[in-house]
Amino acid sequence: MKIKTKKIISKRFKRTKNNKLLHKIKGVNHLISKRTSKRKNRDRKDQVLSKTATSKILKFVK
């Protein structure tokens, strides 16, 4: 029997060509005034998920 994709995981993570997972930084939309512009620019980009978390989540993403 085919395993269904977990929809919430497929919406939050993007899979790259080399089976890495990208995700957005949490907590970016509030308390921004005290952050530096360098930090705000860095937080806009997708971050690579760690290898241990990737191995757990890749089961549910196609």
C-alpha cells in the first residue's frame, strides 16, 4: 500500500536535487525593529535543515 504524503510537511519544506530540505526561518514577522538589517536579510532566505531532522522528515515528503 502506498504511503500518503503529509500535506503540512510538503507545504513547509522544499526538497532540493541532492535530497536536502529547505525551510523558512520562524518568528520573522514580529519584533523586527531591534534586529540589524544584516540579520533581516539572512532570515528572508531559506535555511537548510539538519541531517538528523532531514532523515526523519524525508519519509513523508515525495
